[in-house]
Amino acid sequence: MPIEINYLPEGTGIGVEMTGTGNVTGQEICDALKKCYSSENLPKQKYQIWYFENAETFDCPNQDFDRMVNLDTEASRTNPNIVVAVVGKDDFIFGISRMWETYMEIEKAGFETMTFRKREAADAWISSKLNSIEITTPVNETP
């Protein structure tokens, strides 16, 4: 089943909630990232929450994992102020998400990331981070 994308609140694009249920593949995640990052909402986006609590399986080959990191790293060059929370109670999804966090740090991507077992903890973390995000004007735009 493809990843469901919701722009929050009420379609403004400040936040993006991506929900994966059933059998989630790395290709579906990459497709969702491409859609999210090709949107005119990317410059004003403040947070993403990836919700995998109801995912049954997670198939993410190395090439898809690398593409995810590359897509996120490239998007962070346009808007480095996005905070990203991943929710997955399954040990495999939680582990892959923690590995993704490490790769994002290695690539020096601008996103601040955190992985959680429960949605409530992710929501609280995002709320705490929204108050401290500094919004910058992209170089190619005038204030």
C-alpha cells in the first residue's frame, strides 16, 4: 500500500504526516519523499512525522535506503529547518530508522531527527522543537 501523505494543519504544508500501513517498501518511501520534496510547500515546511506503528512488514533494500538519505540530504539544502520524527514500534523499523538518523548525521543533512516507539512521544518532541526552529530566507529570495 502506498504511503499516505497529509499536509498539516489543514493542508497548509507546514507539517507533513506520512503514514505507512501493511507492507511498506523502501520504494514507496522514496516515492513519498519525492512527492513531498517536489511540492511548493518544501520551503515553508517545519516538520515531518513518519508513522509506521501499523506497518506489518518493512522491506527496504540498501539501494532504497541510500536513496532516502540522498533525497533527505538534498531537500535539507533547500530547507534545513525541518524536524523529522519517525514512529515505529516494530524492532526492525525502529532499528532502520535509528540507522537512517546516523546516516543523516554523517551526510551533515540539516534536518533534526528522532525515532520513537509511540506517536504521543513524537508529537511532544515535535511540539517542543517548533518553538526553537529558526526560519531562514533562502538565498535566492529577497526578504
